[in-house]
Amino acid sequence: MSTLSQVQAELTDALTTILEAKDIEYPVIMLERPADFQFGDLTTNLALRYARQLRCVPLSLAEEIAGALRSAAIASVHSVSVATPGFINITLTEDVYLRMLEEITLSSDSYGVGNVLQGQTWVIEHTSPNPNKAMHLGHLRNNLVGMGLVRILQAQGATVISDCVDNNRGIAIAKVMWGFLDIMRKEETTEISVVAWTDAPSHWYTPEEKGVLPDVFVTQCYIAGEAAVKADPAIDKAVRALVVAWEVGDEAVWKLWQHVLSYAYAGMERTLTRLGNHWDKVWHEHEHYARGKGYVEEGLTRGIFQTLDDGAVLTKLEAYHIPDTILLKNDGTSLYITQDIALTALKKETYHADRLVWVIGPEQSLAMRQLFAVCEQLGIGQVDDFTHVPYGYVGIRREDGGFQKMSSRAGTVILIDDVLDAVKETLTEQFNTENASEALFERLAVAAVKFSLLKSERTQDITFDPEESIATTGDSGIYLMYTYVRTQSILRKSSTSITLSAEHERATSAHEVEQLLLFYPEVTARAAADLSVHHIAQYLLELAGAFNAWYAKETILDGSSSEIHKRAVTTAVGVTLRSGLALLGIVTVEEM
């Protein structure tokens, strides 16, 4: 239990006793960070909450509760005051902050970790890029939101599985196969056919031979296949024949299918490795899509679903206050929801998960609610077991400064690797330091891009700005890196270890920084509760700003009687920045 939690528990017990004495049963006690620390370290609106029930004026009730709290003589409380219209503000003792600094120093990177989700298993599905194109900035935001959830939930004690769906079958993949056979031939005289490739695969280029990344190679194949299908009905027919051949298990088609997809997977893995992210499990669509029809048949047998006059299968969802949905087409073919039912059941069976989470765009909100309802109808799980976590779009800036959503068709898609490379190149030019390694600039580029996409509330549409992402001041990951490096540089200049005690003089100028440090565990808990890491990003910016403002007016290593305390605060800031950035998936550097 963190220092803050311990103090809140003591105060909650005392305030509960005070209110129960006034015949308030099971009072709800909320002790929060005040809007301005000048009012104290903690605040509560108890008087405002219960004044009407007790038939009294909120300010008078606040004064009465504050008096009782003072009389309780809680060791952690220095003073209690009241502010209009009825807030109770609490200032904590110096000992609380001494305990907090000791806690941070001893716990190091585990500061902010909780256990409220201990014993729970969560599955977070995120990113799930189609293997016919290289991943772009939209995929990146999905990936960062998803992995952010993995980390913050793990930090609260949950067992978390990170997974994705590989949509590796269907017409789009057949277009990749056809495009490969067409434009990746080394000689135009080579026949465009699966048989020709099977007989002599060396007559086709590899990504290495073309000098492009494997996922870009696949993208080029898809674009070519898409264009060919639109231009020639005969090619459209041939591509559809590939789908049919794959469905019946044609060995040569499957071999080609596996070949082109291997390049897509290599590209995804390369990008994920670069980001430091991962999937624990990849669900390949071809392995489970057929199972969905079995669940539809089960629903029909049990009378949950109904067959319409045209042969389609429908389920009624008015009880869930959402539109009914079709589960099978009238020709017997499945829909996305059909295979999603099967996959949801697979996840439940495999992991016995308490919560399944899908990080998917907001346009899928209704589809997700329908899926959750159908899964409850079938007894796969309860609606409350399932959560859709939407996120906003990443766009580019129009000439007039407005937001423009990225579009593959419009040619406005920005690839993840291109963004990282551009930011890395800019950072290299900006710093131009002889001793700096490429690995350093790679880490800084990843940090800059990640933070720029995570600092905003996840449902907010954002415009990615490369220049803003690498700024050394303001709301950027580079600014936070600078601040962390500053703390470590200060500490390296001191030759003695820190052993802080009550006898050491406190630097009162550092109190605002200490107040912020106290609330870090609450910020991480809130991020987990809201399923949004932006709380952590914004908190880190506030902490860095307070530390840098303090640093600008204070000499830390001054040999004074308060130096030990100032070094302890600096250590705590460094630990907290490192911990918070790690939850965002950002690895700190020691020097810049």
C-alpha cells in the first residue's frame, strides 16, 4: 500500500466514524487532490454530499466535520481547514512526505504499482492489421493504446494477454497473391500463374532483391492486384478463383498464400520489435472462421436465433436496446460477427478470462455491442465481461490547418516506419553529437512518436506533428527525456548515498514537487480504471514542469543542510518519470 493509500485509509476510517455518529449509514468518502495545492494536500466534498440529508448548511457541516477530524488527532494530519461552499481541506505532516520519499527510493521502478486487479485475467485485442498492407499511423495509435492498457493493467496486478486477429483469408489476400505473380516477375515473359511460380519460384523477386521492406513489398503487390482486378474482368474472375481454390485446400495455392503472407508477417514483426511491443497470441482467421457457423446452428436449435423467409439467420436484440443483426447471409455464408463469436468463445475457453477487451475504432461501436449481446445469448459470457475501447483517428494537417483523416485511396496514409525514420533523422541533425549512437536516436525517435500519440485522451482525434513531437520544451516525450536525464546528471555528480531522516532539514521550495509525487499511485490507478494512459502522460508533463521550475531557482548540490532532502526529491522525480514512461512503453536514456 502506497503512502498516499495509507493516509487516505486513516482519514477514511476517521471520517466514516464521524458521519456514522450522525446516522449516515455506509458513507461514501472521497479524498482527492485539490484543484490547487495552496489549499492543502487532500480535499473532500463530504459536507456538500451529505448536507441535504442532514438538513444543514454545507459550510456549517464542513466546520463541524473539520473540528471532529482535528479532535481525532490523526498522526498524518498537520491541519484541517474549510473553504466555501463546504470543502474540507487537509494538510499532511512532513513525516508523510519523508515516508513517501523513502517509499519511492526503496521501491524504485515498482512505485505506483497496485494490486486492485490481483487474481484477474484480462485479454486485450489490439492492432490486428490486415496482412495486405504495411502498418500506418492509425495502426500505431491502436497498438500504443492497446499496449498501454496491457502495461497499466499489469501494474495493477492483473494477468494480461495481448492478442490480435490475423485476417489472412479472402479476396484481399487473393489480390496480394495475384499482384505478386504479376509485378514481381523478373521477366515479363514469365507466365502469371500459380503453377509457374511453384515450378520456378526463383523467377520472382524477394523484398531483399527489390530493396524494400517486406511489408512494403506486400503493399505493392496488393495495390497492383487491386488495380488489375478493377481494370480487367478476366483478372477479377481469376482472383476469385484463387479464393475458391484456397477454400478447397489446393496445395499450390496454399503454398503461394503462405509465401506472400510470410513477408507480411516479417514486416509486422520488424515494426513491433522496433516499437518494443508484442502480441502474446495471434489468432489466424483461417483456423477458426468456420467454427462460427456451428454457434449459429446452436442458436437456431435452442430457439435463440431465427431463420428469415429468404434463408438468412437473424437474432433479435431489442432487449439490449440495439438493432437486430444478421448472423448468416441467405446463401449460407458467414459475416464478420459469425467468426467473431467463435473467436470470443475460443478466448474464453483458452484463458478463462475475467474481461475481454477490444481496442477498435469508434465506427465499430454498434458491431461490438451486437457481438457482446449475441455472446451473452449463447452463454459464452456476460455482456459485462466484454469491453470495447475506442480511440480517435490520427490525421494529417490540411493546408488550412484543419484535420484530414488518413486514407489509403487518397494516398494520404503515413507508414509507421517512415514516421520513425523521419523523426530519427531530424533528431540526428538537431543534436549532431559526435558521441551519440544510432541506437540513442532510435530510442529517442520511438519515445517522441509514442508520446505524441499517447498524451491526448484516447477518443480524441489528433493530428500528428513531427516537429512538435521532438520539441525539447513543451508537451513532448523529448522534454520528459531531457528532464529525466537532468535528474540523473545531478545525482551522478554527488559521491555520497542518500539516507534521509527526520533530522535532515527540508527544502520547503520542493514541496510542490513532493505533492505531485504523492499522487502518482492514484494516477496509475485512475489510468487503469478509465482504460486510458493519457492520465499518466499528462501527469508526467506536470511533474517535469514542476521539477524544472524548482531546478531553475534552486541549487540542489549546494552542500547545505537541506541538500540530502533535495537529492532525495530529485531521486524520486527520476524514479517516477522512469516508471511512468515505462507504462507508456518508453525506455529512458541516461544521457542526451
